[in-house]
Amino acid sequence: KQICRNEMADTQYQTELKDAIAKSTDEQAKIFLRAFVTDFQGKFEQVLDLVEEFKTYTTSADGQLDEQQAHRYLEKKGEAHTVIEFREKLRQIDLDFNKRVSILEYLLFKYNKTVKDLFEAKPNAALVKQLEEAIEKHQAVFRAKKEREDRIAELEKIVKNGGKEAAKAKSELMNLRMADPAKEGADEISALAAKMKAKRALANPEEENKRLQEEAFKEEQARLAAEQKKKEDEEKKKADESKNRLKERAKLWN
């Protein structure tokens, strides 16, 4: 059952919500996952898969679904079959009241979260850091696969239609199909390792926080040491230049 929204709280955060919805679809997903990082232990890719599916239903530059697209999407998800059901769902989902559906609004609806939950969340910094690294690797693998699949589909169409470009397309198609599977596998393993690292951080956030603080301390110490060396080198250079000027002046008196 969908929770009742705190309308006053939602209104309180309308500016923040509009700013978030104005961001890209992928960034909205990250905003959602950062806020509710502990809710998606080892399963953040479920949200990312929803995002990719959502993208296929919209054609607008802002990445939002209009009413017709939203109806088709909700019908596909089994969440609205009749016009009456759709109107009720849209009323629940459309938090900025523009009769359009953003991915952030849909995720809040689907996972039973309020705008207040989103903007008052205080996620653990260590978990968020690991989550973002895992998301980046996951999305990189997904993008590479999709680009390859899209290019293969495009080349197959060219080959099928024939013409002067067909031979060249066929050669490229063969090369793509013979692409090194070991590299693809390594990329997927890297993405999985990042996911498991994020999961371990969630299991022991205090230890992960301590590790990150130690890393930050070492980085700061290294930065300070580098700055000190740079300062000493500059002072030595000035001293050497001053000595050389004195030597040049002394020569004038000889």
C-alpha cells in the first residue's frame, strides 16, 4: 500500500525537488540511491535497470514522461490498467504537479519514499563513496555493451540493404563480433568487485569510515609535504639567485 505523503513536507522541499528533477535522468537516480544507500545493499543495479527501461519510454529533452508515455509505462509495469487507475497513480507520482513524470518522482513512488525522506536523509559518507564507484563501473560496462549492440544492429541493416557500403560494414561487423571476450569479462568482473566492495562497506560502515579517514589523512600529509618541498625549492632558488647577483656585483669591483 502506498504511504500517505506529508503534503506540507513535500511543499517545503519543492524548490529542492525541482532542482533535482532538472538534472539528468542518471543524476536523479544517483540522488535517489545516495539518499537511500542502505536500502539497496548489493542491489543498486535494480534501480539502474529501471532507469534504462524508463529512458526508452520518453522522447523529450528533459527525460520526463508526458501523460501518454507515463500511462504506457505504468501499464507495462502493471501499475495502472484503466484511465481512472492512471489518474490516481499520476496524482501520487507527480510531486511537482506538472502532469509529467520524472525518474526521481517514479522511484520515490515505487519504493514508497517521500520528498521529506529524500532531502532529510543523512547517508553514511563511506557507503556513498563506495556506491558511486560501483555505479560508475556498472554504467560504464552497460554503456559499452549498448554502444556495441547498437553498432552491430546498424551494420547488420547496412549489410542487409546492400550497396557500396555493405562490404565495409560487413568487415566492421565481423571485427565487432570477434571482439576480445576476455576484456568484456574483465570489465564485468571489475564492476562486480566494486559492487561487492560497496556491500562490504555497508556491512561495516564504521570500519570503512575509519579506512577513508586514514586515506584522507595520508593524502593530506602527502599534499602538505609536496607543498613544503615546493616552498623549500623556491626559497633555495631565490637564495641561489641572490648569491649569483652578489657574485656578479663583486666582479665589478675586481
